[in-house]
Amino acid sequence: MAKPLAGQAGNGMHLHLSLADTEGRNLFASDDAEGTPLLRQAIGGMRDRLAETLAIFCPHANSYRRFQSQSYAPVGRNWGVNNRTVSFRIPGGPPASRHVEHRICGADANPYLAAAAALAAMADGIARRADPGPATTGNGYAGAADDAIAADWRSALGALQASRWAQEALGADFLRVFLAIKWAEYRQFAAEVGEQDWRWYLAHA
């Protein structure tokens, strides 16, 4: 589960992503802590496509309980250098190791689908030379409300379903099956009367 206990931080599944040439050299390597233009374009693509891919990174109702301010889980579409309060972090380290840490996924994500979606978004950003905007410094939660992740299951499924880019990048047949399963799960979850309903509306009536 991404968020098994309400009073504790959730469980993430961070993806560490880089890009190598045919000789195995890291194309993101740079003396600049913010990496190469190519790295920033990759971040721009992941940032731009986050709403359309969120249902893959966070595939269950419980996934979205993890996104809370000051919880070690990101809440905005931001990036930064060695900053654990943002969605896309460029870790510190030697120039040859420069890469991006994608911090959106919960532990409940399918790692193969998550990697495919993240890589497709990176490729899209590089192709479009996407600008990720300025790096976030300091507390990434402070300004996250201005560009927040739409962290609810229904919105994420709707954004994925409406995305023509996702159909091309991930395959229309795959998305048709994936969304059919996830909408069925959503309807089943929404129809179930859980313990919270009893506690809120009957115990305190």
C-alpha cells in the first residue's frame, strides 16, 4: 500500500532515470548541478505529462492518501537539485552520475508501467525541448499549491482517458484494457460503505 497508516509517511517507489548514448555515456552528465539542457527537457516532459500519467504512477484509491504536505511525498509539479520536497529531484553527486529521481510513484505502482510512462514523458519533453521552469529551492511544499498535483483517483483516470498523447505513447489497446479495469475498480471502491462513513455519520450523529 502507498499509505497504510494515517499517522506515518507513505511508501514511495522512486525511479532514478538517466540517458545513455550508444557508447554507454551518460548524456545528462554535467558539472552544472542542474544538469544538461537535455536533462531539463526530460524533466519538462515529465512535468508537462504528469496529469496524464498519474493514474499509472498511482493506480489505486489508497495511492492518493500519500500526497500530503510535509510528508516526504511531493504535492506539486516541481523540480529541484538535491531537494526531497519536489516531484523531480536531481540528486547531488559527481558530474558523471547526473540523473533525475522521479518521486511520484507509490509502492503500489507497477514498476514496468511506471518506467514506460516516465520514459515516454521524458522522450516527449526532449522532442519538444520542453522548459521545466525554474528549479525549486528551499521548501517545495511552500509554493506547491500554485501548481499542485491533482491528487485524486477519478481526476487521474479521466486525464489518462482523455490523453491522445498517452494513446500514442503507451498504445490504445493497452489503455483500453487498463482503463476498463481501473474504472471498474473505482466504481467498486466508490460504492462500498467503509468504516469511515460509519464513524463520521453514525457514531457522531
